[in-house]
Amino acid sequence: MLQAVCLRGLLLLLVGRQVYTEEPCLKASVNTCGDCIKSGPGCAWCKDLNFTKTGEQEAVRCDTATSLVNKGCSFIIDPKNDLTKVSDKPLVAGANPVQIQPQELQLNLRPGLPKTFEVRFKRAEGYPVDLYYLMDLSYSMKDDLENVKQLGNNLLTELKKITGNARIGFGSFVDKTLLPYTDTNEAKLQRPCSDKKEPCQPAFGFQHVLSLTKDGDRFRDMVAKQHISGNLDPPEGSLDAIMQVAVCMNQIGWGNSTRLLVLATDDGFHMAGDGKLAAILEPNHETCELVNNKYSKSNLWDYPSVGQIARKLEEKNIQPIFAVTKKMETVYTELSKLIPKSAVGVLSEDSSNVVKLIVDAYNNLTSEVIMAHEALSQFISVKYTSNCAGGEKPSDRGKCDNVNIGQEVIFHVTVTVDRCITSQSFLIGPLGFSEKLKVNVQTRCQCECDDSSESHAHCGGNGKVVCGGCRCDAGFLGQRCECKLGQKDEASLKAQCRKDNGTECEGKGDCLCGRCQCHSTDGGEHFYGEFCECDDEHCEKFDNKQCAGHGKCKCGKCECDQGYEGTACHCAKSDDECKVEGSVCYNRGKCVCNQCECERGYKAPYCKLCPTCQKPCQESGSCVECFAFGTGPFEKNCSLACGHLQLATVEKLLKSDCRVKDKEGCWMSFTMTEQLGFDKYFVSVFKDRECPEGPNIAAIVGGSLAAVALIGLLILLIVKGVLYASDLREWKRFEKDRKHEKSSGTNPLFQTATTTVQNPTFSGDS
């Protein structure tokens, strides 16, 4: 027991340094140690015999090394990368220079685990130069040809000052001898020049004149025999000629040297597709077709594409120099951007500056070192960094500028293999140089467990131990080979294969001894998991690519590569479009796919506003009261209770978001401005409160008496009105009754007076 504890402690010490940088283990279909190792660089396998519990699948043995140690595993299988230098000659100059070190490597790589190594390069002094001068002999280049005829010795002399070992060759071109490129009249084909007195050679596509030679006089003599020719349209057959110069290695005489191709022209070029104008539909085959030093397929094959030219020049380590007139400088500058290790120079009107132009271009090309590799398998990736200025970031090609002869530069090359592959090789080297580093790649996809081939008691004597688990003999199954085929078993074993009482092994596997053995489809689809519920073929797609080609499908979900995110790994990880005012989404959401995903009701694009949110005026009243006026329930612990608010009193408040009463019944006015994040506000409080005034007794008493008098008067008027209405009603009834009387109207009870008395003093006079 003590020994196991000590061993576990030692393993913790060994892997402890990697705890924070350890790759995760994204387990897929895991039944064996080999399956585990193939799952990813973070996966390790526990070889301990009794690591799994009864009924557990072998997949629990597969996890990160740290997790396995924490679970008590004492014997972990975790293969690492291995590098062997097959050839490692030191860098030397001289007659047989070595400019790249090492020359051959053997890499044994764990899938997904990068391996970085150094490649050293030093330009050797005196390294030979081969220069092939390819000239446009259309009629407009007449003056230039006269100067080129004197070029040979001058150019060789200048190049030998640099390298001491130079050769020069010559070729020429015009265009295809078909309409609409060339006048096909028989006489015009034999003499396409407009000036009848001018020496003129018949129309042609490309012709090789002189193979590479150190003899400048021979160059002069051969070029002196050349005459101008002609065609109809301005663009020329430059790309046809370049392709033949690149692929006809033996005819041109290219050696183990710095290979320069100088193209001298005053016009543009035809490219792939232009051949249709002459009913030429067959594409360029990129093969040498020189017959009697002339391009024999000129009128049968289309022009090559720029991509074909760039690829072939890189493959053959040929560096083009485009010596063109001023009006064509822009065209060939754009072409140069598509062809690595190329340069553009401007010819004078008669090409008298061609020697200086070539020497300057050569110096620029050779001082720039570009480390690159040939085409790779789709499962191998290569990245470069260097010790040169600007070379710190990984890129698909390493680059160093202003490298002098004899100066050593170091490139750090990182090779990663995505999955298990058969043994493969590829070449790495500086563009323009024939020396290459050969890299042989194998993958480590099997466990080296050193197991015995004998039956083991751990497997009930019915199987042998392989990397800690049992490999059962024919006719036996189970975790410990405890089940025999054909044995009728109980429903309890079947129940162990059902998830939530569902279908047995989800219908994607067989239940054997209470454990699911998952199926694989004819198309290579694998099911895995305790109940075969997972597969790695049905994840979300983007652009018709699973996980957008930027991640791996694990159990139906995309696990994105570094630098990508989204449910389909379809977004480059960036928060540039989510940033505003120095924050990301105002700290109220997360940036996914360069867009804010807001929380708690806040709205895109930046989570600044929440239409449904209310400002917490009432809840903030106690804090405003204690801060601005020194009263209220938080009077004694204001700063502690109100830390989420920034408060300030102001002399003037243009508008008030909130009005809240304090404990004295006064109104407090303040505004609340939301800060970054949630529930954080800047509060501006008006320095004066609006408090209610005391009661006015005189007004209250006077008002009360007036109200009583008014009520009494109203009551009297109402009573008077009721009595008047009653009397009026009685009078109307009386009048009505009187009108309906049948008598004369004289009261029968009334009798006139029987005695008349007259006042003696009354005379009757008024």
C-alpha cells in the first residue's frame, strides 16, 4: 500500500507541471488502448489490472494523465513524439556547399501533438548561378534586340563578381501562329514584319536558342543570328515560353544552382482560356514538348494558367525576373505577387540598362529567404517561425529579409499530424535553392504494453491481459471473460444496457453480458458511449462542412479548434464587433461569433438598453437619503450598503428620473445613469428636498364656517322650494275644481243685508 502511494506521488510530481497546459481528452469510440491514443494528444491509458469496476466499460481507462493519477492509476501509457536526425551534415561553403541543416529527419508523431524542430540555412559564397534570358521577339522589340546581342559577356562579368560561377542561356518567343494571334496568310507566316527591308524570321511560338553556358562569346554569336518576328494582337505567348523553360530541364541545362529566368517584353500575356479564341480547348499538360528546339504543341494546347506557372517555377526552384517597359510595370507587378521569389524591373526604351536591372534583381531575390514545403497530405500541417525580425508569428511559410552571404538564419518548423496515417515524406527548403530537408513522418497510434500471450487468471483463464483489460478467447465475452456465448441470461443483464428504460443500446449495439458492444456502419460511422448513444458524424454543418471544417464532432457536438467558436465552429473567435466604450457588450452578455448575446432582457447589438427593465428608484431611495441628507435606515452604514451606487449631489437637475419620499415625507429628486454590468448606477441627487408645509388654522376655520353657512342656506332654499311647489300644486287643483262647478256661482248660504245705514257726513263726492 505504501509503495502504491509513493508511486502515485511520483507520478503526480512528473505530470504536475503539465496540469495547467494539459490537453483535454476528447474521447470518442474507445474500447482499446489504441482507440484511446488515437482520440487525441491529451488522452492516456491506465494499464492497472483492477482499475475498472464491475460493469464499467474499458473507456474509463482513457483520460488525461492527471485525471488517471487522481483516480489512483499507477501505470499510465502515454506515447510522446519522437525525432531522429537521419542526416545532419554541418553547414559548409566551397565547391560542394551545404546550405541547409539537417538534411533528413524521421518523425514519429502522436496524432494532434505538434513537434517543433530547427532548420538552419546559410547562403554559401560562390554558389553557382544559371540565368536564362527569354526575349520577346515581336516587332516592337526591334531596338531592344540590338542591345541584347551585346549582352552576354557584360552580364557574365557582373554575375561572376558576385558568385564566381555563372552560366547564361537564351530563348525567344512571340505567340501562337493562329488567328487571331498571328496573320495566317502563308506569306505573312513566312515574313510577319511590316518592313520588307528588315531581316525577319517566320512566325513562331517559343524557340530554345542556346543552352546554359559559361561562354559569353557563344552567347553573343548565337543571339546575333536572331531576327525580329511579328504577330497581330498586343498580348504575347509569354506563359507558353515560361512553361517550356521550366519543364525542359535537360534541354535548357539547369544545374544545381540559383536558377534565374529573365523575361524581357514590352507587352502583356495571354493566359489559360484565351486559347478558345482559336478553338484550342485542350489545357496545357505542363510537359516538355520541344522538337528541334521549338515548342511543338503551341497550336494544340491552351496557354497555361498563372497558377500552373507559379507552381511549376516553385517546383523547379526557378526565380523569374520580369524585365518590362514602364507601361507594363503595373501588370507584371501584380503577376509577381502571385509568384513567390520573383522580381520586376523596368527596361529603358532600348534595354540598355538590362545588366544593371538583372544584377539588382538578383541581389534582392537572393537576400530574401523563404522557407517552404511541397504539397502535403491533407492530414499534415506545417507552420514556420524564425529568428528574423517579424518572424515570430507562425505562418505557412518562413521568411527572412536582407540575408547576407554567409549569414546563418534559423527557422522553427512545427509539424502536426491530425490522424493516424501511413508513412509519408515531404521536402522543406528555401525557395530558389535545390537543397532540401527530407522529413519522413510516421504516426504513433498503437500502445506498447509488453503483455504476455498466456491466458491470465484476471480474465478467468478464458483470455489474456492486453494493456490492463481482458481480450477473451473465442467463445467467451464480458469484462473478465465471464460470459460464455450461447448462455441464456437473465433480464437483469439486458436491463443494464437500457438507458432510462429505453431501447437496448439505443438500437446501435448489442448487449453482451450487461454491456453494450457498439456497431460500426458500412460507411465507417462509429457509435460509442455507455449505451452507444454517441457518434461523431452528425454535428451541425456550415457551408456544407461538418463543424465548418474548424472543429471536430464529438458525440453530436462540435469541439472547435483554437481560434473558432459557435455551435458549428463557423466563426473566427473575435470580439472586435462587440466592443463599445472600452467594454465587451457593456459587460451584460458574451460575445459569440463577433455578436453580443445579451442577458436579463438587454438587447443587441451591444446590450446597452433594456426596454423592459425599470430603474430601481424606490430601492435606491434609502441610499440617496443616507448619502445626500444623512438620514434614513442606512444612516450608519451608508458606504457599505450602497457600494453598488456612485452618488453625487448637484445644484441643478435638468430632468428627474426618480421621485421618492424619505422617512420625513419629503420628496427627493434624482437621476440614475446605468454603468457597465448589472445593477450599477451613477446617481445625481438634487441638493434640496420638497417637504410639505404646516396646517393654516385661520384658513381651515374660516373655510369650515363658510361651508356650514353655505350648507344651511342650501337647506333653507330646498325647504322653501318644496313648500312653494306644494302650494302651487294645491292652487292648481282648486282652480280646476272651481271650473267644473254647475251652480251660478252664488253661495246659497249668502244673504244680502236687510238694513242700510248711510253716513250722514258722506256726501258721495270724491
